[in-house]
Amino acid sequence: MKLPAVLPNEFLRCMSEADRAALAPGQLLPKEAAVKITAKDERQLQGQLVGLLRLRGIEPLWFRTDKRTRATVGWPDITFAVQGRAFAWEAKMPGEKPRPEQVAMHCLMIRDGWTIEIVHTVDEGRTFLATIGATP
């Protein structure tokens, strides 16, 4: 029996990941697809925030997003300094919150003098930069 090119979600939900990979490669359940889309949007947000910093003459540290990072677990997405002060941005899509390992790292960094900001939009980043005096 030949399977259809695209299997219905009702079938996919009943299959193990291994079976789905073999019989329906590339097909994702709606929840899996949403997670993948969010990750892409978060990478785009990070890129826009890095661009915003560079427009203000601030060179950030930003790890590659196309491969799994070898950075310290929980390390913020973007780190930078302005006038001798250390800042870090955790980029999250609206409504999202940092994972527990990120919160733990943020606490350690705050203890050591870093200012950590959860940034959901470019406008939030722009507002934050204005509050610390980093104008274009």
C-alpha cells in the first residue's frame, strides 16, 4: 500500500517520532511547526536588535543562530557595553519568558553588575537604549 504524500495530523499524532521521520519526513504536527516558526522569529528579532545596536555605534557579542551554540548554558542572546557598563538582552517573542537556566544565569550576572533586559520588540530595545543614554 502506498501512503499519501502528506499524512493527516490524526495519523501523525499516533506515530512515534522515528516512524514519522521514516514515513513522513519533514512533516510536523501543528504544535511542532509553531515552535519552529517562533524560533525563526526570535532569530529575526535578535538580528534586528543587533542592527539597532550597531546603528548606535555599539558592537555587541552575538552568537550564531544557525547552529547550536557552545556558549555557556543560559547566557543571554546579546551582550554589549555602553560607557563602561555591561548590558545583556534576552530576546523573546511577545508573551514568552526566559527558561529556568536563563533566569539562573541572569541572576548570577546581575549579582556581578550586569544589567539584564528581556526584549520582546525592536521598540523595547530602542526605548531601553534611550534610558541609558545610547542615542544615535
